[in-house]
Amino acid sequence: MRHFIRHPAAIPIEVNERDHPAAAVLHVHNVSVGGLAFQSGIALEPGAIVDVRISSVRPPFESKARVVWCSGREEGFELGVEFLDADDAFRARMVEQVCHIENYKREIYRTEGRALTSEEAAHEWIGKYAAQFPNPASNDAH
């Protein structure tokens, strides 16, 4: 059973595990207050410690996390990890917000032909969507 409500995201990440040192570039499926869920080509045992890096933001987000669960899928495995540091969980939520803004920037260009700077996109996105952005403090743990 999940202890946190998760929110959809499409964030490219790199994950390294001590026994599998080559970084795997993956996409996060969900970001929560406590961790991430993502697909992997390899199974990792619950309890394994991994290094997580999200380089699409500046400065890059880096954290250690613990594998909480691993489920087999047709295209590999889906893993859930929890951050070892509570501050990293908050930082990951900020990364998720930045990714929403960058997606908004691309979507505006695609649908309206307007090329926004990241700052312009942030101002517009915040004005339109920030109030609806999931607030982890208001979510009940389950």
C-alpha cells in the first residue's frame, strides 16, 4: 500500500545501483512527497540503495534512495524508491514543477506557435496552474 499520493510526471532520470554501476536513463512515472516510481530494464531488490540523478534541471538533482518495491512488467520492471533525505523529497517536487513548466513551454509552441523563454513559461504556468499543482502538505498519507 502506498504511503503517499503520487502525481504523474515525465522526467528523464539516471539511476545507478552498486551492483549495476552503468547509469540507466529512465523516465519517472510518478513523483511523490517521499519518492519516485519509474521503469527499469533490470529488477532491483527492495532495500537496495540507488543514486538518482535528474540532469534536465540546473543544478542537477542528485539523491540517494532506497528501493521499496519492484514489479515485473511486459517491458521490464517498475520500481518504487523512497528518498533517504526528507529535503531531497521536497527538492524532487520542485523538479517536478520545473518539468511541468518546460512541458507547458513546448505545448504552447506546438499549439500556438509562441516561443516562450523558460522564465516567461514559468510566469504563465504559475498564473494558470500553480494553485492546482498538488500540494504535498495537504495530502493524507495512506
